[in-house]
Amino acid sequence: MRTRCFEARAAAACALLALCVLAAGGCSRKSGPAPSEQAPPPLREWPQGRAAAVKITDQLLLSIPLQFVRSAIDPRAPASSPASFAHKEAHFAFFLPDFSGYTLANYRNEFDENKVEVVYLHAGDPHEAEPDAPGEYPPNMLRRLLKDQLNPDDYRDMYGLRCYKGRMLTDRLICYGRRDESRGEDIMLTTLVPPYAEGVTFPQMQARYFSRRFGGVRIAWRTHVRNLPRWREIDEQIWQHIEAWNVAPAAGPGAAPQAAQPPAPDTAKPR
């Protein structure tokens, strides 16, 4: 049975404990944070070096310079998938007109019209390139869209692309064309067109497609719609970066060559 004496002692002990906690907090504030907790000095330039290599396919091991990786200083930005992920993916960005990387000035602008973002680069299924296979192989995507969503007779040729208007979604164009003549590969991209819907303040275009390169990869990139005339230059630069950053061992003399590319549908060729 508790007595008044017991309760008084307990109250005194609680008061003493609270006083000790306050005192400890006061001491902590007076002495300041430990050296290990000091805030890092402000950055004077974008970090240099390269991000950890990401294995996209057996033929593509990507080591991206940090100047093209926003997550180098911004933890909110998507980083490349860690090595433990079964399905590995890389992201990077650059800026027009000279294809340069991030700086301490430009990375804060979420709506920079000069920015080109590679939304994803990951392994694809090599069978996507087979006729009528599902996936993101441009000739197959075009056949499906012309059958279900696009009007084959409602198009215009621009910037080396054939751009179709949708049957239902009339605020955008679906464009198709040859992106790499030497490899026989095509591109599919979507671009918004004016008048833009209410609330659209940063209209974008986005390309996405499957390529047989490096054993088969899927890629998607986006930028402001004003850069549509430069789509080919942008796409070529992306692949130049990928080739330059690939640190996978070179294939030996016995490696199997890439399969020949099938021709694109006749309906896709600009006249």
C-alpha cells in the first residue's frame, strides 16, 4: 500500500529527473553540436567524378559522370537503381544548347526549357523486336496505334517525322520516324500541341522506344515542346553519352553480331 511518504518521494524523483533532462538539454545547447554533426560547407561547384556503375545489360555497364546526375546533391531526385535490384535502371539529364550537365545555378529550375531528361534506361526483352510483339519496339507500336488510336490519313510531315493526330486525344501528336539510318532503327515520340489544356504551363514532348543495341534496351527521354525541331540532335547526343559512359568489357571476337533490323512499316515513312 502506497503511503504519502512514498508518493512524495516519487514526485521528488520525477522532478529531479525532469530537471536533469532540462539541464542536459541546456548543456547541449551551450556546448554546440559535436564536430561530426556540423553542417557541411556550402558547395562552390557541382560534384565531380562518376556515379557507381549500373549494369543495364551484359553489354552495357553505365558509369555516369556526376555532372549529369541530379541526385549527386539532391536526394529528392531519382538515382540509378542499386546493384541489388534485379531490374536495373539509369537516369541522367543534360542541357541545351551545348549538352552540358548540372550546375549549382540550373538545377534549381524545375521548368528549364533547355533541360533534357532521360527518364529511364533499362533492359528490354529482345523478343520485342519480333513482328507484332508487345512492348516498345517502334514499328510494332505504330501498327497498334494506327489500328486503334490514330487516323492513318490525318498526319503531317515535320522535322523528318510523320506526326499523326489521335482520334480521341486531339491535344497531341504521335510522331514516328527513322532515328538511326545505319542501324535501321526508328523512334516514337509524343508531343503536346496548342491550344494547351487548362493548367498545362510546361508542355512537354517525350520519346520512348526499344532498341536492339547492347542486347536490347528500353529508353525514354523528355524535354520542352519547343525542342521538337532538335529531336534528332538530342537523341544522337543521348546515345553518344551512353557509348562514352559504357565501361563494360569489350565483346570478344566470338561474340554474336546484332541481328539485322526489319524494315519499318511503309505508313511511317515521311513523303
